[in-house]
Amino acid sequence: MPVSRIVGIALAVAGIVFLIIGLNATDAPVEQVSEAVTGKYTENTMWYIAGGLAAIVGGGFLALAGRG
């Protein structure tokens, strides 16, 4: 198994973990108040969600590109 495929899978798994953390953080009371007042979540929560999605996409690309 190529190293790039292993790194891609690890990155995708880390992205899933970050996405789950970010989505769980949206249920926190502080996030609920922040979202009610400003209409958006806090910056940290948005970084977890966006970073998780980016890591999933990048990791998936690396894992699939490492097949050849």
C-alpha cells in the first residue's frame, strides 16, 4: 500500500473526527446563544467544521490518487 494512500486515509479519518467535534459543539449552550444573537456559530466551531470537511476531501483525494 503506497504511503500517500495511508496518509490520505489517516487525513480523512482525522477530518471525520474534527467534523464530529464541530457538529457536537453546535449543540453547546454557548453556541446556541451565539447563533441566536449573531445568526452564526463561533469562529472555532466553524474552523472545526470547515477544516474537517477539507481534511475529508483532501484525504479522500490522496487515498484515491494513491491507488495507481
